[in-house]
Amino acid sequence: MSEDITAGRIKVGELNAYLARPNAPHTGGMLLLPMLSGLGKQLRTYAEDVARTGVAALAWDPWHGPTGDELDHEQLRGLLGGLKDPTALEEQKTLLDHMFGELGLAKVGVMGWCLGGRYALVLAAHDHRVANCVAYHPTVMPEPTPAQDEDAVVLASEITCPTSLIYPGADHIVPLESFKLLQKALNKRESAPSVVHIYPGAGHGFMEAGRQDQEANRLATKLSWPQTLEFIRATVS
């Protein structure tokens, strides 16, 4: 990852976003959908990693300002009730429009972690412009929350692009059965390939910097992230 990049917060209409892009000419991009911590330092680091591969990264701000850099976990969880599927999808599509339009990108994929992993699957099913879909430990539960109108398991079979699904074997939030249902739905697809990673012993959010004290999380990060970046290069560059 040797590309020189430019990165910083931007506005897309009324939406906050974080844009990291190579200084060299490029035509590919990734829309990043964050975990609970929003546009915090961890997500910005991911965006910059993607940009250094020669691909632009635009990150969505689900909380319109607050991030995990300022709020604790319980405060962030308190924001979840206000995150409705129709509004979230509308905002994500606005960012996609910006990437294809103002940024002039030819191919754009979507990648998310945790709640963003679920939204990556939902968006890819709804908007077939996306060139890939990467879902890290998507928070897809057996029963949807009152704010969730979209069934990510049903929608997964409607995704038309190459998809990478990453599941940590010691995920304490998403039950194994939910992962198996997602995998089964992806396997129903007849033309779009699926790449499935399973990391026994790794926990939910295993890539986060604060969780690298556990060997299983370090190994899962070391193995999965380079493969994900290569998957991105292969599908949008």
C-alpha cells in the first residue's frame, strides 16, 4: 500500500462523509459503511488503507456528527433507535450518486462492518450499480429490530455482484445460525461469486485496534484484511 493519498471530511449535500483517495489517477471506489462508532478514527484508518491501494474510499456518517471517538458504547447504542432503513438507504444511495457523478468513478463497491455490514448486503441487493459487496461480521439477527424493514437474509440472494462475507467464529453478537442463513442465501446465486471467510476464535469487530490484544483477532486481521484489499482491487480497479 504505497499510494500517496489525500483524505479528509467532506459534505455531500447535507450529509457528512470522509473521503480518502489516491493522488494518482483512478477510476474505482468503495463506499464504506461503518460500525457503531461511525466516522471515528478506526473507520478513517480503513478508508485510508483502501485509498493506498489505488481506490477511492468514501465513508458514510450514520450519526450525522457524533463518533466513537467522543461517545462511549452505551451512548452510541442509544443512537440506534433513530437509524431507520429507508433513510439510511437513501443516504447511502446519495453517496453512491456522488461517487459516480462528482467523483467521476467508473466502478464502485460497498463494504461495511457490523451494522454497516448488514447495510452493505441490503444496499447491494437494492442497487445493482455496485461492483462488489464486502460484509464484515454483519449484524443480522434472527429477529429484526423495530427500525429494520429490510430482511438481509432474503435480500442476499438478490445481490448480483461478487460478494465477500467474513464471520468470526467467536462472534458474541451474531449467532452462527444467522451466518449460515446468509451463506445459504448467497450460495443460491447462479452467476455472482461468493468468497466466505470463517475465523475460529476471533470475536465480533476483530479488526478494531482495541481488540488486537487477542491472538485470534490479530490472526484474523492479518489474514482477512490483505485479502479484502486484493478483492477490492480485483473488482473495482
